Amino acid sequence: MPNVVDRYADIALRLEQDLKQSATPHQSVSAAASSLWEAACIDVQTKTFDDRSLYWGRLSLQMALFTHHLEDFIPTVEQLSRNFGPHRFGSEPQAIVTGFDPFGLNTNLQQCNPSGAFVLALNGLKIGNLRVKSMIFPVRYADFDGFCVENALEPIISSDSTALVLTVSMGRESFDLERFPAKCRGAKRPDNQDVSANQTTDSFDPPLDGPSFLEFSLPIEEMFSRMSSSSLSRISDNRHITTVEDGAIEASDLSFLNGKRAVLGSGGNFLSNEISYRALNLQSKLGTTIPMGHIHVPRVAGYNENQARQDFATFKDMVSVLASLVSSPR
């Protein structure tokens, strides 16, 4: 897959050359990682609608660091090539939209993650009166256990310029708005380090001080009233959860779930459910009221650019309507 894997080989080659002669490797690494993110955004917005090359490009930069025994700079590559850095739009109202790396590559090297392509396509654009800042998270339990979500999102959720936060991942057949994320982990599918949930904890109860279930705060009833019937036919307000006490049910409201023990949130029990839970739990602790929630976008097998572009049109419509509904910054 040279057109995918080697799309940003020039950035890795330039880093290799710089590291051979640079007395300030941090500067060179930072420049390469930032260039990789910017190149991926430009490509998705103007050329190929594909998130995979960013993933492989990041690995190429990391290999360059291993070659020069500079592994200590890998966190710099991770931070900047995922756009975890500081705000760049000043006090301009912002929508924060996060996606995920491709995953499932052990069984299908062609696999993309449409959530990654979608957020790359929006980064830097102005949707309504909100400027979009995108971020892409790793599909790795170890990073989540190291609080990568909280570390990246805390300054954003605390910022007066943030007006909307959407976490996004690849899910089922439709666009599912996951109403009740849960504090649980149990998916049989391994992460991108080939680690399964049962290798992290026997019964996942993360070191998070929060209830078993939380509820998103997106104004989706108003969103539904403004969207076209063709888009609405593919969007659901997903309330299906599973508890130890009641099994699989459709929850009417959060109060019904008080004291219940989570087996599955509405978003499942993999990292897509977990990022939503962690974001909302962090917001609760910070005491902010930013509209926030998780969207599962339709899954794809391998890579299908036509499907990705069609699904992105619906996704962008959803983001546009939500941006028009949210209030001005606090």
C-alpha cells in the first residue's frame, strides 16, 4: 500500500536528515509532527478522503526516533500529530471534534476509520459561528489508563471559547447518538497493541470517581427537528444499555440508572464508549455546561471512499445543525 503508507515519507526523511545534524532535536521533532498533522488535514480536505496515511506517517516518525535512540521524543510526536496542542483560534468560539485511529489492522491492513477522516476534513473550518479544532485519539487501552483523554480535553473543557464537544468513532450501520455512556470495559476486540480488555482488568472499574452511567448534553431533539427526512432516517437517539441488575434494556432517563452497575453503555464497552464517559465525567468535575456527546458513524470494511464521502455529508449536516443550536460561549 505505498500510496497510503508512504504518502508522508518525505516528512520522515526530512526528520531523519535533521536529526543527523541538529543540536536541537526537539525543534526538529515538533516541526515534523506538526507538518504531518497539517499535511493530513490538507490532503483530506482537498485530495484523498483517507485517514490511514496519517496513522502510518506517525509510525514512520517514531521509527526515525528509534533509529537515533531518541525515544523520549515519542510523546511529542503523539501530541502534535494528533493535534493535542493548545488552542490556535484565540477567543473565537470553537467546536471540538475528536476521532480515532484506524483499528483492526491485524486482520485487515486496508482498514480505515471514517471518524478520523471526518474530523480531519473539518479541522480549521468555520461551521456556523464556530471554528472547528479536531483531534485524533489512539485505540490503545494503555493511553486511556494514562488519562490521555482527560489530559487532552481538560484545557478545552475549561476554556471559555469552547461551545461544543463531539467525540466520534466508527460504530454500527447508522449514525448513533450515544445517550448513556457507561463506566465499563469488556469488548473482546483487542486494541491496536493487541491487548484485550481482560488483559487490563478482570472486571473493569477504572480509577474514576463517577457513577456507572452519565448522560450526554447535546440538544438532539432540536437537531432532529431541523434535519432533512433523508438524514433523519439514518440517525438514532440510542438508549440501549445493559446492567448487571436488569440485563439489556432501553433506558428512559438517567435517574432510572442510579445505582445500577454497568455492563454496556449505549455506546458499548470499548474505547468509543469510554472516551465519551471520560469526557462527560471530566466535565462534571470541572462544573462546565458545554453541550457534549458521542456520535457513532457507520462502519466500513476496509476502505471505501465513496461511502466515506456520502456519510461525511450527513455527519457535517449534523455538526452544522448542532453548531447553530449551541449557545454562545460561557
